[in-house]
Amino acid sequence: MTKEINVPFLIVGGGIGGLATALGVTQTGRSVHVLEQAPEFGEIGAGIQLAPNATAVLDKLGVLDAISEYAVFPKRLVLMDAFTGKELSALSLGEAFLERYGYPYIVLHRSDLHKALLDACRANDQITLVNNQVVQSAENVGEKVRVTCSDGTTYLSGAVIGADGLWSNTRKLFSPDKPVCSQYVAYRGAIPMSEITPSADLDDVIMWIGPNLHLVQYPVRRKELYNQVVVFKSFRYKEDSDDWGTPEELDEHFGTCCEPVRHAVTFIQRQRRWPMYDREPIGNWTAGRITLLGDAAHPMLQYLAQGGCQALEDVACLTESLRKYGNDTEKAFLAYQEERIPRTAEVQRSARLWGEFLHTGDAMAILLRNRILAGRSADDFSVSDWLYGRRYM
Ligand SMILES: Cc1cc2nc3c(=O)[nH]c(=O)nc-3n(C[C@H](O)[C@H](O)[C@H](O)COP(=O)(O)OP(=O)(O)OC[C@H]3O[C@@H](n4cnc5c(N)ncnc54)[C@H](O)[C@@H]3O)c2cc1C
């Protein structure tokens, strides 16, 4: 027996993007349902960096104070050479940074961020959270949107936002495209500080870079845990296979790095690997009363640490657009995508380019890159203004 449920506003996906959207949409006076495929809401056991363009949004959503209790406020973003062990460049995140952007750069455990959003959603009686609902499709039918789930349940909603991530089903309405595999793979996780001997400064976010590889390190959860991500390009990549980017390749790649990097790699969890994907930007992600948000709309490589930040920028822009256009949801969705598509496409493309810049193996390119990096001062924010300075709320 199939059920059809009438709801005013529906969000597909209860990740960071979906839950933040629920909080934003209710600020415009609407009630929302969030459909999540997993039996429980949650996030993976690794860290996330949030720049001021994201912390500003979290503040407007009313969750920044809760998050700040667990977050770490690093002093610098540092680029190190993974082979020579030398510092290449740094961006100071101190007072001048805070004054310029008005909000801090923070690092935290993903589950702390997700839990703060989830707690705020649970405390909001305009938000209904539903688990075990795998959304298969969404289609405009007259003044409504019909959403069909794999268990046969259908929802009739006034509007739908697809925040269902990289492998989004909602996106199929707009494009037949597939995620693009970068042939890079990540191993990541946060481990208790007591179990490791960090060789790096705990006040910094450190990125060690080298040809076809990098390692990112920073503390999370009030410095109780240490988050590490190793990333490398596999030379054994095979389409439609999981037999590449193995732990053995990880050891081959990092085996000749400097001692602190080799030491750090011994603490990396090897049970699970994450192949790195993005997609090409698309020119339309809105149809009638359906739109996309976050990775469903614009998945990007993680090299600028901006995928989640861009999802939060989406939330701010969409919330303001819904506020501005009142009951005209279609107009609000169109205005939102008009603003967000050029912005997110630029960040997607820049993330790819930044990856090439970091991972180059060409000797001349490395020499020039390191000269450029050495020539800039830690208080020169002209490079980060375009990324961290955007505000919608
Ligand atoms: C190694 C790595 C490091 C990163 N580091 C950073 C960083 O430091 N800073 C940063 O800002 N970003 C970072 N990112 C990117 C960031 O993780 C993502 O951009 C962000 O999580 C996207 O959030 P989302 O809510 O759009 O999608 P997701 O987090 O993927 O959430 C989608 C949700 O939808 C659910 N779902 C999926 N399909 C369906 C369906 N059919 N029906 C119902 N529910 C469904 C999923 O279960 C999930 O809960 C990183 C990414 C990687 C891979």
C-alpha cells in the first residue's frame, strides 16, 4: 500500500547542507520536512575547516555559539614542503584576519558540526526530520512537486530542495552527467591526541605538499582529537574498480617524504579510502519549484576546503531569496541560482587549479610556485578576499 503525504516544503538529504537549509527556510516562516536515506542522521569521523564565509552563515542560523564550544580556532594556515620539510607560506588567522572578515576561521569534527545543526533542527517545531527515505525522483506537477521514494511513499510538496550530495538523484532532473573521478584518493580520520605524538604545531592547520600528494593536519574537538587527511594520485587507477589507491600505494607515495610526514602517515587509518570526485559546473539546477543545493548542485575537489562552505553560502543566498520573493517560490529559486551558479562554478574550477598548483611534479613549476609563495606575507589577504569575503545574510 503506497502512501501520499502532503507537506509544505521538502528538503532531500540531511547532511550539513540539508540541515542548514532547514534552519534557513524556517526563518522565512515556512515549515519543512527533511528526508534522509540513512536510518540515523550523522556525519563521518573526520574534520572540516570552515572559513569566515561559512562561520558568518552559521552565526545567522543561530548555531555558531554551540559549534564554538567544540571548535578549534587555529592561528595560521601553513603550507609546508612534504620532502624538504621547509615552510613555504602561511596565512595568519589572527586579529587582522578577524577584523577583515568579521568572522573566524575554525576547524572542527564533522560530527560536532552536524550535531549542532541537528540539535537546532530538533528544537525547531517547524522542522520534521524523517529517516529511511531514499528519494528516487522529484517532478513538478501543477502547483506542486511530487517526490517518490524507493519504498513507494510519495510526497506532494509546495517546493523541493535537493541537498542529496555528490551522487544526487534529484540532480538527474537537470543533467545526465556523472561525478568525475580525479584519480586521487584520500585516507582520513581523527584520533585521540593521547594515541599519537603530533610533530606539528597544534595552533596551525598544516598542509604538506609534494608532487601528486599532500597531507593535511589539524586538531579538532577542543584539541582532544587530531585530524589527518592524506591524499595522493594513484597511478593504478582503473575505471569501475576499487582496486586502486590502496594502502600499499599510500606507503609507496609517502615513503620518501620528510620524517615528520612519514611519522604522521603511520597514524593514518587505512580501513576506508575515499576516491575524490567533482563534477563539471552546470548552467541550470532549477525547474519550477525544484532546486539543488550543496554537493548535489556543485560538488568540488576539497583543495580549497570550500565544499561545505559553499553549501552554507547557498543556504544564506536561498534564505534571503525566499524572504525577498515571499510566496513566489519559483522566482526565489531562479534568483538564487542566478546568483549562485557563477560563484560556485568559479570555486569548482579554482579548486581543480589549486590542486594542480599544489601537486605539480614539474621542477620549473615547483621552483616558480615556491618563489611566489615565499614572496607573499602572512597578512596579505588579497588572495583570500574573493573566497572568504562573500556574504548574503
Ligand atoms: C576529503 C574531503 C575533505 C573535505 N574538507 C572540507 C573542508 O575542510 N571544508 C569544507 O567546507 N568542505 C570540505 N569538504 C567538502 C564537504 O564535505 C562537502 O562539500 C559537504 O559535506 C557537502 O554537504 P551536502 O550536505 O551538500 O552533502 P552531503 O554531506 O553528501 O549530504 C548529503 C545527504 O543526503 C543524503 N542522501 C543522499 N542521497 C539521498 C537520497 N536519494 N534520498 C535521501 N537522502 C539522500 C545522504 O545520506 C547525506 O546525509 C571535503 C570533502 C572531502 C571529500
